[in-house]
Amino acid sequence: MSALVFGIAMTLVVVGVGAAALAAGAVLLREIRQKHIQTWLWSYLRRDWAHGKAPAGQTRHLMFCFVDHFEPQYQQPSYEIECARVARWRQEYPALCEGLRDADGRQPIHSFFYPEEEYRPEHINPLVELCRMGLGEIEVHLHHHHDTDAGLREKLRRFTGILADQHDALPRDPETGQLRWAFIHGNWALDNAHPRGDGYCCGVNNELIILREEGCYADFTFPAAPDPCQPPTINQIYYAKDDPDAPRSHDRGRRVSVGGSPWGDLMLIQGPLGFNMASRKFGLIPRIENADVRTSCPPSPDRVDAWVNMGIQVEGRPEWVFVKVHTHGTQERDTDTLLGQPMREAFEYMQRRYNDGREWKLHYVSAREMYNIVKAAEAGEQGDPGAYRDHVIPRPRYGVSPQAAG
């Protein structure tokens, strides 16, 4: 009888374990579908972006770029709240950066991607003051729906013209005189990428071509996971070629490489995307690491290490590591993190861990400076990447004379 009871018990255990495994598998599959992980999981498993390794003993360089979907009108607040959101950055960001220095003696620099549809001169002016202090640069952000070729061009020309003519906040190409700027697409839907397929959040299938023709030098939108607009290409710096008859032309492209040449229509500079093994949903499923910095996912040392270890690079220059993280800097629930002790401690950790002058050198860079350093690597330049911050796109003057800025 005891043997029979034991056998029944073991059968129940096996069945129970199998049922638990099936339940866990069902939860995992649901999580993958709901967060669209299947779009990019294979690329992550292959790690097809990090083939090269820096030679032993060679100093590695970390380029750290913080881009901000800076939206004072988030959730359509009162005018007074809009102004308070901007004022807090103007007042507190210099204090946050006080005493912080990278290998080049530079303080952290924040790239404010400001939305065209939210333009107010009284919001741009305080950001320009930060830019004059060397603490920021201003770039282009845009939310648009069911748009057209002509409509998109008009928005970009008008807004970039305002930023240049009224705020001296965008540079011009030294050879052609064309305004140059970086771009982040609102709602992540670059090149009409939203799966609804009806122009929701964009509407323009030839957006990459338009961006290039109107002066954009690089896109900084991604990663977007868990959003469905996330492309399958991850953790890369690459060129995409537009198919004007189809959306999502940036799903695939050609990596920027040492000795290579520009290709297609637009460069995309992506931030790190993967999994945070130290943080698991239900204690089982690793959460997505998408380089988003906010109160619910603060910039802890383990996250900083994960960003660096992702090894985003220009092919053929593995000793130059590019980390681009993002935030939405005007949302009150996150401002204490972004302008307070969590961000300060993250900067201090980066300077301790990645700026010893031997194993690592740290470079705080703007979006424009990161692009310039990428282009320097592509051109075969070597040595200290901090020397190439203004390699092809000059720094805007922000109303300061060349002599005073010099």
C-alpha cells in the first residue's frame, strides 16, 4: 500500500511540475506578445552588434549621451505648470552638474529634443541659457498624425528656422549653409511605423528621405521597446535606406564602420536594449532594459554597467563605446530622480568606474557630439574621441559671439 501511495504522490508531483511549467510558459509567451519582444529577441540572442573587442591593455572610451523627449505641455497642463517645468531645469540642472567632470574637463550635457508642436519662445530661452553654460543642446522632436510629405516639410522648415533665427540654437553646415539637427520621433513611429497602418502617429512613408533633405543628420528615437514601433535591429549605429512606398524602412540597414561611407538616407544612433536580469516580473521573467531613466527605473550602478556592457560601437572601433539613454524630463513624477540624488549618484559612479584614465576615459557628449565622434570613427580617426566633438557639425552659438564662445 505504501508503494502505491508513493507512486501516486510522485505522479502528482510530476503532473504538478508539468502544470507549473506549462503555466510559466504561458505567462512568458503572453509577456512576449504583449511587449512585442518577438520583434527583436532574435537580434538580442545573436548579439550581432558587438563582434569586436578592444585589444587587451588599450584604454577604452565611454561616450555618454542623455537625450530628453522634453515636453512642457505633457498632459496639457496650465500655462503656469508648463513654465514651472522648464524653470526647474534651468534652476536645478547647473547645481546637479556642479563639480562633475569627464576626461576632457566637461560637465554632463543634456540634449533637449523639443517638440515642434509645443513651441513657446519663453520655454526655449531658459534652455538656451543652459546651452550657453555648456550644459545642454537643443534638437528637434515632433509628434504628428496622418501627415503628408508637404505637411512634414512645412513643420520641419518652420520650426528649425525659428530655432535658428530666433534662438541661434541650430548650427549650419560649414560648406552648404544648410541648418543641421538631430531628430526624435514622437510616439516612436518613425517612418510611419505604427502597426495600425492608417497613418496614426505619422503618416509619411518617405520620412527618412524628408528628414535628410531638410537637414537632419541622425535619428535618436530608439530603443522604443515595449512599444510596437520598436524595430528588429537593436544596439546598433547604422544607416537606413528609405523605401518611399513602404513604412518602417529603418527596420534593417547597414552598420556604420571604420573606413566605410555614408549609405542610404539617414543614420540611426540607438541606445541599449536588452534584459535586466536583476529585475524580474513575478520573480521569474527578466524585465526589459530599454535605457529609459525615470523614478520607476532609476539609473542605478547595475544599469550603468549593463548599458556599457552592451558594447554599442562603430564596427572596427570597439574601444569607443556609445551609450545613449533617454527620458521624458518634464513629467513631475520623475523630476526628483532626474535632477536629484539618483542622477547625481549615477554620474559619480560613471566617473569612478569609467574614468580612471587607464582602463577607461569618460566623455559626456551631446547628441550632436556623439554623431560627430561616430563620423570621426567612420573616417578612420583614432586616439582620443573627445577631440572630435565638432568633427563635421559645428556647435551652435546660442547668441554668443565667436570670440566670447572661443
